[in-house]
Amino acid sequence: MNDLAPLLTPEGRALLDEVRGTDPAHELAVATRLRREHPAELVSAALGQARLRQRAAAKFGAEDAQRMFFTPNGVEQSTRASVAAYRARRFGELGVTSVADLCCGIGGDAIALARAGIRVLAVDRDPLTAAAARANAEALGLADLIEVREADVTEVDTAGFDAVFVDPARRGGRGRIFDPEAYSPPLSWAVEAARGAPRAAALKVAPGIPHEAVPGDARAEWISDGGDVKEAVLWFGTAPAAGPAGAEGAVRATLLPGPRTLLSRGLPDPAVRLPGRYLYEPDGAVVRAHLVAEVAEQLDGGLIDATIAYVTADEHRPTPYATAYEVTDRLPFNAKRLKALLRERRVGTLTVKKRGSAVEPEELRRKVLPKPQGTEAVTVFLTRVDGAPTMLLGHPVR
């Protein structure tokens, strides 16, 4: 079924309530029973929507997800609710009262904006996606603040809105799209749309966007949630021109929940030094934003290798921007030696992390710890120290 309308009828809504939480293992039996009283196509659509709602709960929370309507792409590509809420707060702090949400998808960002009291024009050219966005605005009681329009975003007049938010499609028939000019619409079009916004604008882009692709008048922000990097955002109109990449305030890394935000200060690369007692693993948003130097300065630390984003220091200094580990051993990489050491120390749980190593963590874990040897837990970092393949053993600082 490629139309949500049947699910929005009283029969469709009742069926959605009935199949809520259906165990996938029992779907066939449930479908067989329901098809005795309902059209087979409607039953299939309801069960499919139930599966999508279960998947969406991780992004939107169970309460909202069970009321919303999704498409497979919508679940995959929509913004996580916590990230959308953070961005909506930033728009509000900038005095924005209305936003043109271009490439709105199923409406995740539009919902967050409306809940922040901001009026939204949500635009998507795909009929089913636009229908889902409209249904979600109604299901969550936000239809008075969200107007959904099925249209090509390049043909929409945004002159009556304070701000513009653009979330270009970054997936195609062959998967992820890495070239910003291959986005739909292209990044260059989105940048021009952003520059025309009266008060502010934000463009959601892939977190792997090259820093050299960031326009000089944009401020770039990398966002992680619970330690996972979710996206990068290019902000326009929030401050004077950013200047060279890495200049003071031009780049930020924001960690959710919190939020906690680290601003660029244009610092030079940290010095390289031998590993000290502590190793710090910067948050992925910090690494993507190229702000490892700012963290290293906070910690009075250095890098273990000029090309590796691990910071080392002699003292422990808590920071929200990096996870601290106490290092107990530094050894040249050798799987047999590691296996013997784990057996000797009766290790039962092994966490393998790597930066600058070609070794696959899962493969090494199976080789050196095929079964628990005891109850101890160890973290091993596969990395380079002064260019040499190295194993650093330790444990998180509590």
C-alpha cells in the first residue's frame, strides 16, 4: 500500500491499535486472523506500520512513535527527536518565530520546531512522505503550527519566513551520497537558499563533510547524541562571517544530552608525546569538528601520534568531551602476547578499540579471548605510538 489514507480511516486506526506491539514471530498468525474481518491490503499496511513504529521508538520515543506515521525511508533518515529539539531551541534563541522546513521528510524537525512555538512550512516533493508529515502534525496536535506542502523545494517561496532549514536527501539508489553537490537538492542550492533567509538558516549535512566544503560565511556544528555522531549543521546568519576553517568560534562540537558545546579557538595541533598514565578518547563530534587541540589544552595533554586522535596526559582531569582511561600497559602489537596476558590476568570481558590500526577488533577479540578466563575487564587500544603499532591496555576511569 503506497497511500496512508486507508490507515487514517476509523477502520484503519482501530486496526493500528489492535496490532500495536505485535511480535514479528506472530505476525503471520495475527494477519491470518485479521484478514477474516478486514481487507488483506489494509491488514498488511497496518502490520507494516506497526513494525515501523517499533523501529522509530528509538528515535522518537515510544509514546510519540505509537501515534505517528512512517515510511521506511522516513524512519531511516529522519532526525532523532533529541537532536531536532536541540536545533529548535537554537532557532528560538535566535528570535526565530517561523521556519521554512525544506525537504521535511516525515516531519521530525517540523514537530520539534512547532513544539518550540515556531510556525512551520514543511515541504517535501514525495506524495507519501508529505502525507506522513501531515498525518504526524495532526496526530501530535500540531496542525495549527505546521503547514505541509507537497512541492519541489526549489520552487517554494520562503520570503514570508524568518528562517530556513534544509535537509537535503543524502541517499540514492546506491546508498549514501558523499559528494555534497550530489545531494538532492545540491548543497550549493541549499547554501543560496540559506543566505536569503532574513534572520537565520541551518543546513543539515553528513557528518563526514570535508571542512573545505564548508562555506566561509557558515558556522559548522557537529552533533553527537549519547556518544554517537548524528549529523553536521551549517548555520548562517548567527554571527559575523566565520573566517578560515578552525578560526575562533567558526566551528563547534555539541554533545547531547546536555547540551555541552565546545567552540573552536584556532589552536595549533597538540605536541606529540609518549603515553602518560591516562588516555583520553575524544567524543566523535569533537574529532569530526577538528577540535582535539581544544580538548588537549584542557587536559594539559598531547597526542600519542601526530595522525591519531588520542590524547594522553599524566593527570586525570574530568571533561565531558572525552572518555578517560587509566593505562596499565604499553606493548608492541603482538596477538600471542596479548592472549597470554589476558589469560594470566583472568580477563572475562575485553573491549577492543582502534585508531590507526588495520586490525579488525572483532577478529582480534575472538583470537585472543575465545572464552572468558575470569571476571576482570580490560580495554585494549590498537593504535600507533611514534609511528609504531602499539597496544595500550587499561580501563575506564570511574
